[in-house]
Amino acid sequence: MASSAPAATAPYRRDWRTGKVMSWVTTVDHKKIGILYILTSLFFIGVGGIMALIMRAQLARPDEHLLTKNSYNGVMTLHGTTMVFLGIVPILAGFANFLVPLMIGARDMAFPRLNALSYWMFVFGGIILYASLFATHGPANTGWTAYPPLSVEAIGNGQDLWILSLHVLTVSSLAGAINFLVTIHNMRTPGMRWMRMPLFVWSIEIYAVLLVAILPVLSAGLTMLLLDRHAGTHFFVPSEGGNAVLYQHVFWFFGHPEVYVMILPAMGIVSEIIPVFARKPIFGYKAVAISTVTIAFFSMLVWGHHMFAVGMSTPLNIWFMVASMIIAVPTGVKIFNWLATTWRGNIQLDTPMLFVLGFIAVFTMGGL
């Protein structure tokens, strides 16, 4: 008769993805990815801040020799690029990754693996940018705007690594933006209509729309710049029939909406904090939501106010001047609605509320 003894069991093998480190490296969970975005962005903001201190130390007294002229320009370029592309935009993506699915009642982002890919491409883009420190003739030194013909004629491959890093960061942001749009449009909990969404989710919706609209334009401009450097084209070379101002139009068509990509999610955070610490619902919910859409619309019509000195026609200069003033109207709507929310509220002056009130004061003075 056969033995009834139990068969030997195979030894237990723990999944390699469950370790303390690898569980974060391989995660597709929106909360963990949000935390990774925030921590990585804070690291890059720290590096960019150190560069700012180095520049200020160089300028602290006459004839300082901490940096050479060329290395100063390189540090300035890395600082500006870091703060915009590796600091502010991705840290907001981190908050959005963590909060948006929770706020709309979704289990996760629509495309969890794409979400992880967008984070790791962000890291990869930052590595490429800082690898340019070891490039021939050092990193890019043409400013974070990389205006031609200087950027076309820059020697060494630091400028090429700068272009490559921005291409990678563009793909990262574009993948994240598409993910946010699909998540917000398709995964809201039943009954959450557009005019019942949290205002922070509204701000991320518009943030994502702007990124989808403007990032391909930046990529096109960077590709043309790379072709001018290495393929014998002359898109931006005036001596060969090109137009350096064309690059400025392309860059600032991206660059000015990028300002609102950075500020609108912060305004969404303000719109969530004030009602909590004033113990009142937000005043004029629809007005605040519609003002977000209006700001985004006009942000794509005012890029020329960065270019008043390039010789545009007077009617065009007038248009950009007027449009730049018009965009103050929906911004003012937000400020008045925030203040109205605090009116006769049971205000709790805890740290978040103090930060928000400071934001309103500083933003209003800066805007004026």
C-alpha cells in the first residue's frame, strides 16, 4: 500500500519585488509614485538651490573668482532648467499622483505602468542633464531658454545633452498628462459631475490639457535646434536665411503656458485649503473653476510679451499687451473668491492657512 506521508513541499521563494527597496523601485501604486515624485523633486530643488547660492557668492563682491565666465553661464543654465523641469512641474505631478485618484474615488491612475514609466523617465532626464557636467567643454551655457544663434554655435556636446534631457523630460510630462486626463475623464466615481469635482482636480485637468498642447511645440523647436547644430539645416541661423526670432516664438509659446502649468495646481491647493481652515464652503465654486479654464486659454495667447524688444509690429505688440492685462481678470476672480471665503468664517490660523494667506498677499503684490 502506498505511503500516506505528505510530499515534500518546495522551499518558499519570496518575490524579489517585495523588498524594502525594490517594492519602491518596481511600484505602480499611485501613492508611492506620488511620494517618489515629491522626494526626487525636492532633491533636485536642493541641487538647484545650491547652484543659486554659488551664483550669488560669485556676485557678492567685485572681482570674485569662484566661477569663470563660462562656468557661471553653465551653472545659471543648469539652475534654471533644474528649477522648471526637475523641480516645480514634477513636484506638482507628485501631489496630483497621490491625491487625484483619492479625490475622484478611483482605485489608481488609468495607466499604472505608464505612470511608473513617466516617473523613471523624469529621473533619467535629470541624470542626462547632470551628465552634461562631464561633457566636452562642460554643460550647456546658453541659458535655460537656449536662444540661437548662440545655442546653434555652442561648442562641445553639453548643449546636445541639454536638448536630449529636455526631450526625455517632455515625453515624461506628456505621458503623465495623458494619464491624468484619462483618469479624470473616465474614472470619476458615479455622480461626480464636472461641477462637483474638487477644485484641485480641476486644476490638474487644466494643467494636463496645457501640457498636451504645448509640449509637442517645445519638442519641435528642440529638434529643429538639434538639426541646425548637426544636420546642416538653418531654421534659426540668420546668416543662412533662417530666423532666430522664430525660435523665440516657438519657445515662448511653450514657455508662457508653462508658467500657468506651475501656478494653477498651486492655486488648486489654495482653493482646497481655504475652505477647510475657514470652516466654510468655497465662495463661487463655478467662478473659480471657470477662471481656471479662462487663465489657461489666455495663457496661450500672450507669449509675445516676452518678446517686446524683438521688433514685432505695433498692432501685435498692442495685442500681447492687452491680452496680458485681460488674463489678470480671471486671476482677480480667484483672489476675490478666496478672500470672500474667509469673510465671516471661523478661521483657524494653522500652518497651512498661514502659508495660503501669505501666498495671496505675495501673489497679489507680484501680480500688480
